[in-house]
Amino acid sequence: MRLYDFRTEYRENPIGLTEKAPRFSWKIESDEKDTVQTSYEIKVTDENGKLVWDSGKKVSDQSVLISYEGEALSDETFYTVEVTVADNHGNVESMEGSFETGIFVQTEFKAQMITSDFPAEETACPVFGKTFAIDKKVKKARLYATAHGVYEVTLNGKTVGDYRMAPGWTSYHNRLQYQIYDVTEQLAEENEIAITVGNGWYKGILGFYCQPNQYGTQAGAFAELHVEYEDGSKDVIATDETWSVKTGEIRYSEIYMGETIDTDAPEITEGNVVVKDFDKAVLTAQENEPVRITEKIVGKELIVTPKGEKLVDFGQIVTGVVEVHVKGEKGQKIVLHHAEVLDKDGNFYPETLRQAKSIDTFICNGEEQIFRPHFTFHGFRYISVEGMEEFTADQFFACVTHSDMEKTGDFHCSNKKVNQLQSNITWSQRDNFLDIPTDCPQRDERLGWTGDAQVFSWTAAFNRNTALFYTKWMRDVAAESSLEKGVPHVVPDILESYSSSAWSDVAVIVPWVVYQIYGDKGILEENWKCMHEWVDYIKNNCEENGLWQSGFQYGDWLALDKEESADRTGATDKYMIANAYYLYVTDLVKQTAEVLGKKEEAEKYASLYETTLDAFQREYYTETGRIVSETQTGAIISLYFNLAREKDRKRILNTLLTNIENHKNHLSTGFVGTPYICHTLSENGAHEMAATLFMKEDYPSWLYAVNMGATTIWERWNSIKQDGTFDESGMNSLNHYAYGSVGDWMYRKVAGLSQLEPGYKRFQVKPMFVKGIEEWGTEFESVYGKIVANTSCKDGKIHVHVEVPANTTAVIVLPEKEETHEVGSGVYDYEYATETSLAVERFSMDSTLGEIVAEPLAVEMFNQMVPGMLEGPMIQFAYGMTLAELLGAAPEARPMYEAVVNALNQKEREKGNDL
């Protein structure tokens, strides 16, 4: 047995921690099967060697998020944690970790928020400075810093830390994060500290109307350097009116518009420092992973367009900035424009950015230089370069920028197009998880849309460790929400629009996702008030019949079953969707109350659920099971959320299948129906149809975008049309993760991995077949360790490989077998014979009748089964229709069509064997 990956509040040896009862986690590795932790003991010691907590030997198999229960922790103190674990095989092992506390009471900071007296029209970023001397030996030094705006700090000319866009975006009037840096090694006898502040989200241009000053009119800096000396004495250097301020090389910087850097003797203006009114009570230590540059992609290709534009292609849509390596002439101006895509003629196409200019300008000083913007970011694959006559692609690097969350999950298979889809999903997540979950990273929006984040949250939590990311963002959701107004549509809230189903339901769903994926009960406790108040808000706004049937709703946003010019909300009854989600979140609040031991509240919301469900069924279904909206999404939410009466489920499934067949086996769903359509089919005995939808390659489908060259997920099914032209609605992002929510079905249903208990303490592996994928699998780094589930079905054999981490159990359900295997930790391989082939066959329900009757065998079979069927005068009109479409009108013909298709494919196989 070996212990590894010790974490404190999900972090490795953090500094600046302000949790009063931090939680500890560790993982166990063992070569012995069925390994379970039987006990643990945790000892926490302060930097003076004093034992502040000894848990004693706890007989327990818990190894995730164990709360500290010792003496009150002190400010700015280093603590060592030793954990000792015993397992059921008699092994005992120990490991150490550490954490360092920060400032527990934020109002004790001595610093003041400082700004400048520069006029409002000054666009250059202010640089706040201070010089100070040190004449003792330094033991440790910690810098606490934040800003009204976004900031970077240099100490003695060297950048402090590697964070980007700090302090991030929060509900600034309620919460402002500060960052903590270890600057011990950067201090000298004589020191100069400089803080440059850009407008950022605080006072920069934001929103559809590109309005500045959303939170305030003056950028400001707040910092405090704590120096502890070897002799035990301490110094504090804090922002106040004794600091200086001037303008610097950054002459202009806006998130949407770009940045101008002038290194050729820019005009420096000296100003006066002014102290701002600032409530320190809003300060909070950094809560999520910082935004960093996580990868640099060198320019792949130099392109000269038909219009003569000089472009660099990075081969991938990313979020971030471009770093330029250049030796220019003194005063030479280099201008970079950014775009996601080229038009059908191969010209630069920045139209998807709308009003966001996304232009970076660099003015050279005549030396070898590296330019990289500081306080902006762009969504792009291509840059247009102006001001450089000769250059090569490898002078440019796309700096991929996002919240630096640990990668935890992956899906891989034998189908290259599906692998590209998985890549597109993960890239759209990286590109849009930049301190908040944005809808898109490129245009004049980039807002924390709650609906997009909610539908993608399961997929996101599989791909990356989102526990801290969502914890931070949910604190802003809670800060912006109330029982009176409900929950905003975007968080942080700059639109002041509230309360729509599927969007505002984020308040309940995301905490539940974090609990399920990471076993983190703390996020439920922290968000309990916001969670139940959202359900209470809906209840307070219901009609006399107990249903929510008033106010604005987004409905099945961007669904294809209704003319968009109407309102983009799809054809499904908007209030049916609203009440379906009302029921869903009411049930989750009931379950949350049970987890938290709130018995009365659990009974209250269970009762509310039952009465609302009865009202829902009476309102939205006839006695015979017909739905008020017989759309794909209407059927999906009826089945997936278990809202239909049991006796009606079969009819509703048939309604769904018929609708799909009438759409030539394609989906027509929007933001609400799409995340659940494949799940619904797979869970209700129609997995083959789910697989058919998933593997479609023409519009509308996931693989259509792949075939059109997409490297991220699109906002619309037809963001780029077959002829290479674009959707021109004015709302067409090529980097929008909502439809990437199919990833959750890929992981849970195709790979078959899903949690049976929170944190995957107990999980299921139940892989399912998809024609066109002969090998597939997933790896997932759970809070207990890595889970592997790989399957293949080819050459007459099924092989399933499962790796179960120590201290967990798995339920393995093998394809085409009836028995289940409940196993402990270890590696398991199963191989057995099958007659199933997952190779794509020539004939299917997507074949046209004309393609089928071109085969003599098919004609013979039709004449036997339905004599005269092929002789009627109307049959010619059916030749261009697929069998799936024909089934929409005559579902009773299914057995006949299936028999013909199977016979034709069997003949094809025999023909292949004879070759």
C-alpha cells in the first residue's frame, strides 16, 4: 500500500488558506486486490512543532475531505499534516502534507484601495509604485494583492507569480478576491514594487452594448506585503497615499477591444495617488485555480488570402493572446487582428466577434523583443498581421489561457471523428472556463450565462476538476440571488435579468453535480439557502393550479423545430419546460435536505414535488398519454425527468422515436433537449437510435461540425453552412460549449462509467455499443484514484478492461451478459465470443427506399411479404425517402424493413468473406 496525492481543500500544500476548518484528502494505491482503508489518524503540527490536532485513530474508510477539528488556526502560520492509514490487509502507511494560513479576518488588512487623479479620458494603465529597503535577513515574505480592475505586480523588475487576469471576475460589490504570492526569494536590500492595473471587468467595456464602468469609474490597487525576519520581527508595506502613480507602456487595454503597448519612448504622465472608499469586508482569499497560460501553440501556417491579407493559422480555436518574437525598427507599429474562421473564399472573417475589435498593437523599440498583451484575451484561430513586411509563422505563439484546472477525464475510441468531437468539447471548456464559465470567449459578450453552464456541468466535471471553480462561481450566484428576485441569467450579473427555468436552475444543479462527482457535502451546506430559495421563488410565482406559467422563459433555446425569427425558444411549450425543471430542482432540493439531515425540509419539498407533479401531469398530458408539445424535447423531459405517468411512458417513447424518424433520424433539439436526448433513448430501450443520432454526419449533428473542420463546439447546429457561408443572425459563436453536453452521454453510456455513490466511492461500468466504434473507453481521475474502463468488440470477441482504485467498489455490467460483477479494487479483464459486429454496414434505416430496391434480394423479399407493394403509381415518390422517414407514416412496417436491411447486410458480409 502507498499513500499519495495529499490535498488540503483540493490543493497541494497551499499558502494563504483562510478556511477555519480545512479539509484533507488522500489516495491509496495497492497491488493487492479488494483494498479498503480500515482506519486513519491525522496529526497537525504548527511551525513551532506544537501538536494542534490529533484526530486519534478513526475506524473509517473515509479518505476524502476530512475536516480539521483541532485548535483555532493562527494567521500566517505554516502547518504540517501527517496522515496514517491502515488497510484491510494489515498494511500501515503514512504521508505528510502542509498548508499555510493567510489572514482570517479581512478587515484587519492595513492597506487602502488607491487610485489616481488621471482624467477620465486617460486610456493608459496606471502603474502604482513604492520603494523600500530591507536590512535584516528575511525568513518569509507574502504579498497579498487585488485590484479594482485586473493587475500585474513586478518586484525589482521581475513579474510576481504567473497569474493572468487577476483578481478574476466576481460580484464586486459583494466579493473581491485577493491573491497570495510567495515573494521571499525576490526581495533584496533595496526594493521597488510596481502594480499595473487594467480596466478589466471592473470598469472596462462590457456587455452587448459595450458599456464601460459596470462597477466603478476608477481603477484601483490594493496590496500588502508581509515580511517576516529571521529574528522574529515583521514589517508590513501596504498601499496608501505615500505610493506613486504614473502611466507606462500599456497605452490602452480593454478585454473586448484589445491592447496597445508602446515601448518606443511612450509619453509617461506622473499623477497623484488618491485613496478610494473601500469596504474590506468584501475581500476573500483566492478561491479557485488561478487563470494561467497553460500551453503555447506555435503558428502552424502562413497564409496570404485572396484579398492579400497576411495571416497566421494556429490550427486550433483557442482563448488567450498572441506572443510575438520580433526585432523591429524603432517606432515600427505591428497590429494583430483576431478571428475564429476564414470565409468560404479563404479570407479573414472577424464577423463572429460582433463589436469586439480584438486588435492588439505593439510599437517596437528597435531591439529584440517579445510582445504579449497583459489585460485582454481573445477567441481566435487566425491572426491577421499588419506592419510586418516579412515574417514566419513560428514568430507567433498562441498563449492558451484559462483557469488552470487539473485534467481528470478523457474519452478515446477507434473513430477519428468522434475523437475530434471529444477534442472539440474539451477545447471549448478550456476556452470558456476563464475564471467564470463564459458562453463564448470572442465576441462582445463573454458572460457567465447560467443556462449554458448548467447543461454542461456534468461533462465539465468529468473533463476537469471543477470543484474549486464552481465553488467560487456559486458564491457569486448566491451573492446575486434572492428570494424576491430569484437567480440571474448571467453571473456576475451585469444584465439585471432574472429567473428563467434551465438558466436560474443552476443554483441547485451545479452544487448537486459537485457533490456527486467529488463527494463534497460542503458545497451543499454552503448553497443550501440559495438552492431552496430558488425553489421557493418559483413556488411563490406559481398560479392557483400550482404551476409556474408566467414571466419570461428561454424555452428550448435555439431548437430547430420552430422558425427562429419568432423568438429562438423552440416549439416546446415554454412553461412545460419551466415546470419540468421546477420539478427536477425541487427533487434535488429534497435530496439535498436528506443529505444534510434536514428531515422537516426534506418532507416539505417531497410533498411539494408530489402535488406539483400531479398538477403537471393533469396540465401537460391527456388521459391517453398525449403530450401538449409532441416535440422531441417535450418527450425527452417527460421521460428523462420521470414526469410521465408510468402507463404513458411507452406511448411517449414512440412519440419521440416517430418525431426523430420524421426528421430523417436527426435531432431538432435546442439547449434544453440536447443534453438529455441520447440519455433518454439509451435509458428507455432505444439505445440504437441514440447511437444513430450521435453518429450522424450531416446537418444537424455533432459530427457535421467535425466534418466542416470545427476544432471547438459551435453555438448553432449550422454555424457554418454546407456551402461554407455562415449563420448571419448576429449570434453565431464558433466556441460555445452547450452542445458539448453530449460528452456526459459518451462517458456514462458509451464508456459506461457513472457514480453510484458520491465521489465514485461506488461506481458502475456498463459499456454500450455504437455502430462505427469498435474500440472505446475512458479514464477518470476520481477523488479516490484513477478509474479505467476500456471496451472493444471486434473480430468476434468482446473485451472489457476495468481498473478499480483502492478504497472503492465497482459494479461491472458486461455487454450481452445478464449477470453483474461487484468487485473491489484491482484490475479486471473479461473476454468472450460474440456475433455482434460494430463495423458500419452498407444498409440501414437511413438508406433510401430507392437504394434498397436497387438490390434484387430486397425486391424479392418485398414481393413475398407485401405482394404488389412496389407496383403502385405513388411508390416512385417514396424512392427518395429513407426507411426511417417511411416509418414515421407507417410504423407497423418496421419488422419488414429491419428484415430486409439485415438480409442485405448479411449478403454483403458473405460477399466480403468470399473475396
